[in-house]
Amino acid sequence: MTLSFQKKLIKKATKWLTAVATLATAQIVAELLVKAIMVAVQGGHLSYLRYRNEYLKRLSAEYDITFENLEKVAAKIEDECVPWVKAARMRPLIVKLGGSVITDKRGRFSVKLSSLRRLARELKAADGPLVVVHGGGSYGHPIASKFEIARGFKNEEQLMGFSLTHRAMEELNTHVIEALQRAGLPAIAIQPSACSVVSDGRIVRMELAPLHKFLELGIVPVTYGDVVPDLSRGMSILSGDQLVVYLARELGASRVILGADVDGVFTADPKLRSREKLIRVITPSSWRDVVKSIGVASGPDVTGGMAKKVEELLILAESGIEAEIVNAAKADTLKRAILGERGLGTKIMAG
Ligand code: IPE
């Protein structure tokens, strides 16, 4: 190797290394910015670390982070992270209106308008940020069950079933939004099938930036159990309960209230149903005994009924977020729970 060739090589390598070092430094500066902005405002939020790492990954995939565009990147970080951290600091209340409370599950497409309007007025009692989730009841379950959407994509007929189930859910959602608006709540629909990535029936991620901004503005996001494209099964049903749990963790909810048409979870001796008893508290450790004696839902339920509901909520308990199932069919119960009363139904909490 001649000396001049060696020199040329060193010069080239130095140039490359400097370029790489500059790039790396710009990335590090960007990462530090993300961390600084988030640490400054996150306030001990549960999913902060995960969100931060996911955000950084996305940022470097989307952007060529160099010193030249660092200012632009910093503005983007502020635009996207600040609403998130503000929303996280708000610790919203998440309320689910079960399908059995707002629809007649024994019929088809039968909305209980007067109950829905009463519940909307009760929701008005929330004095902080609020997210509403509703179930499918007689709108979602019968069609989803007919086309066996929950089993995943098996045949072409299911495509129309998927479309019809979604349309039915949108119809029910329109009733919910209307009722909330009548009660004076600025509600807006969030369509899960358009913003969730689901695999094997479980949410992998969801685009939450608009939701953060809505909460920051004081708008009430309303989302619902829906049919969703599924990366592994082709299609599946995303239950309102799974959504509640996902959102509660991602948004660092202050509390979760599930409005059902029963007082909570009951033990039911199958031979002596009259002796069934309301269970006041369920913890991950008491669950194994409780599950054997839980009652079954009436009407078709493609998302698993009460047992599945509690199982979802136990995931939340593990994150330290308390949930309570209350009887929203009884006037003022939901309102009392929203105003902070505890012990009205079954609490699901870490034990
Ligand atoms: C079901 O949602 C949605 C569809 C069937 C499309 P949920 O499972 O949350 O509904 P409910 O509360 O049990 O009715």
C-alpha cells in the first residue's frame, strides 16, 4: 500500500466518521430534547418510558435527524409530546357504557334512548377530562356473531359482515354522541377500526395523538367496541372493555368506571341461584376462586361476558389503576361513582 493511498484512505475514513459522529450527536441532542420535554411535564406517568421509547423510534424512522433540521425536529417534538404529556397529567376518568345498559340485548338494533339520555346527563357530573367508551349490545353482537367475525377471516361472506357490523356500531355511536351533545358535552367519535393496530385480537398500538389533543382542548372522545383489521387473523372484534384498559394505561387514567345492567359481579351457585351474592372486591389473587362461579350474559356476546370483563380489568389493577363495575341501569348510580363514591358495585383492584 503506498503512502498516498493510505493518506487518502485515512482522509476518507475521517470524513465518514465525522459525518456519522455529527449524525449521532444530532440524534442524541434530539433524544435529549424529547426526554427533557417529557420529564419536565410527565408527572410520574405510568407509560411514560414506553411512550418515550416508542416515540424516539418513530422519530428516527421518520426523520433524518441532522443539525440542519434539528430546529424542525424540536418543534415537532414539542407539537407531539406536549399534548401527550398534558393529557397524561390530566389523568382522565374513563367510563364505559355497557351495551346491555344502552341497548336491549334481547332485540336487534334496539337502543334504550331514555336510559342513554339519563346516562349522558349523569356523565355531565364529571368535572375533569373524560373519555367515554361504549359497547355493542344489540347493535354489534348479533351481526358479529352471525358472521363469526371473532374467529378471524375465514370466508368472503365475512367481508360484508365486517362492514355491516361496523355500520351498526356507527349507528349506535351516533345515538351516544347525540345524547351527550344534548346533555351539553362536546363529544366526538373515535373510530377504533381506523386507528388501532390489532394482532391476534389484542391491541398492539393505537394512534392517540388526536385523542391527547381532544383532552387538552376539553373535548370528550367517545370510542366503542368495533370490528378491526387484525394483522394475524385478518379481522377480529375489539371489545370496549379491552379499549378501556388500553386507554386507561396509555392515558394514565385516574379511575375506570364500567356501567353495567347489574350491581356488579355475583357469585352464583348454579343449583341455588337465589343465594348468589355480590362480590365487593376482586383482586388478582381472589380471581381464580371467583371465576368458577360467575353468571353468564343473556343474549349473544361475542366478546366473552362478565368473566372476560373482569379479566381485562385485572390487567389494569396490576398497573395500579382502580376500576369499579357499577349498575348504570339504576338512576344516579353512575353519577355517584363519577362524583367519587366508592363501593357502589364490584371494585377490581390490586390485592
Ligand atoms: C362489542 O363491544 C363490539 C362488537 C360486537 C362489534 P363490547 O364487547 O364492549 O360490547 P358490550 O358492552 O358487551 O355490549
